[in-house]
Amino acid sequence: MSKRHAALAVAIFLALPAVALAGDANEASFGVTPDGHDVRVITLRNGHGMTARVLNLGAALYALEVPDREGTPGDIVLGYPDLAGTFAKPQYFGDTVGRYANRIAKGTFTLDGKTYRVPVNDGPNSLHGGTTGFDKVLWTVTRVQSGDRPSVTLTYVSPDGDQGYPGKLTATATYTLDDRNELTIAYTATTDAPTIVNITNHTYWNLAGEGSGSVMDQQLMIAGDAYLPTDATAIPTGEVRAVTGTDFDFRKAKPIGRDIRDARDQQLVFGRGYDHNWVISRQTARAPREVARVTDPKSGRVLSLWSNQPGLQFYSGNFLDGTTSGKSHRIYRQGDAFALEPQRFPDTPNQPAFGSARLMPGETYRNEMTYRFSVMKAH
């Protein structure tokens, strides 16, 4: 080949669009529980620098590597370096929470005239399904799929009476990673008897990178005109309060920490920051819509959350107290992460004005959330 032809061939090759590598998925052992059960980790990769790692313990998002504005991937999900911390001090890092995510007042609810009692594990209330909720059990890995949309599906069968809840509930969690740098988590559930259900994901995010410090300068938008004030135990009072003129107005993006220390707002005092449910709609939407967006000026990473759920719990990492060492072997302190949890409203079974959390035989509960990632260029 002549030099001219060789140069032309190189020029044509360089002009061709880059072909992304196909996604892949694989499964391996992550460790062993104190009672000797193997914990599995499923790794999903796309062709654009994103990697998700999912544990069957708690059907949890253990890690998510996302490129920054320079194209350098970094893990943006908090968690323990191994299983020891998970069992010593559970904190819902990346976990699937249920049967009923968030809180049920005094651990009681009535369904069809019968009162049910579930474990009280958060002051006087029940939180995230009770003392042995979906976050603390081993899910069965039922499918691992490679290809353009690598995914994993996990299943857990919660027997009738589990944690006091009626009906045998069969739940699935599917994590899917696509070539547009989107991670979708889809939950479904069916039951053999009338019951209540509210399942969501409890990932702690830090877009600058796990262990990098405070998220207070990261810019948050929440597409909610109202939120649910709570009492001192974090149970909604029943009021639906407009965000206009309050520290809870995130309709226009602002730094998470801008108003978080405003002691004039009793709600921030109750929660030690934000730990409240925003009203995105009064009913489940027909199609997912953007409910929140977070931008990190430092890394350039942007997270856009899409969901069809009526509520969105925003938690500003208020109880990270400096006693936890994470995957990077750095200490997690207050405000080092945030959580965004699409869900039904807290305590709905006790507050009919909030709608219904009932699931009947023959029906399928669905909660699908998509995390879309992009980058913001430096100014």
C-alpha cells in the first residue's frame, strides 16, 4: 500500500463514529452471611463507562460507576466495603425497602376491619417494613442477561404474616442498564390475599463520588408544588402544604444546603434537615415524568430521576454521624449523601386522604424508576 493510500485509510478510520462495546452481565460471590449463606453480586456494564453492581442481599444497588465531565468513571453510591458493616449497623445503603417503605404510625394499620401490627423499629413507628424488611433478606437471582440492555432480576417471596403483614407477597426487582447511561429499577408485587405494599429503593447518592464529602453544594430540583409536614416522629400530620415561600421549595434548582440550617422552620428541626415526602401528584401517573434533577458543579455529573409515583421522599443524609467507614475507607458524616425515593405517601394505610396502598389478588403492584445520567460542561 502506498503512503498516500495508507494515510487515506487512517483518515477514513478516524472519521468513522466510535462503536460502543456491547453491554455485559456476570455473577459472582460477594461474601458469606453470619449464618453461612452465600451473597451474590451481579455486575452490569454498558459500552459507555457505566458499571452497576447489585447484591442479592436486600436486592441492593451496591455500586454505580458513572463518568464525570472528563470521562473518568467514579462510584457515586455510598456503602460498606464488605458485609461486616452491613450486619453490624444496617443503614439501608442501596437497599430495596418494603413491604411498606417509609413509616407506618405506631406500627398498626387496619385493613377490611381487621387491625394488623407490624414491628416498631423507628421510635414509636414502623420503618421500611419492620425489623426484618426486604433490605435484610436474601433475594433469589432469577435472571441475569447480557447484551445491549444488561439486567438482573431478583425475586423474594414474603410469606403470609411476615413481619405481621397479611398475604403471601411475591416481589421482583429488576435492574437494567442501557446504552444511554440510564439505570432503571423496576419493582413488581403480587399477593394471594388483600394486603398493603409500598416498595422503593434507598440508595444514598453523592454525585461527586462516594466518600468525597458533603453534598450540600449539589443543586437539587424537585418537581413538587407541595410536601407533607410531619410530627416530631416523622409521621405526616395529614396536611398537604404548598412549598411556595418555604425552605421546601425546590421547583427551581438550588443547593441542597442553602436553607437546611433554617431553625425558624420547625420541620427542618424535626428532621435534622430534609426527611420529607414531596407531593408530585395525588395519584400514580400514567407514564414516568421527571420528578427530580441533581447537578454536581464539581464533577459535572447530572442525575435526572423519572418516576410515575405520587410521592418522592427526599432525605439529606441527616443521620450519617461519623461512625461509618465506607467503600473508600473514608468516614461518612452528616450531609455526605442524599436519597430520592419514589413511593406512595408515608402512613397511607392510616390516612385515607392520601389514597390507597391496597393490593388485591389478581392485581400487580408496579414501581419503576429511571436514573438518567449526563454531564454538564464546565463554565
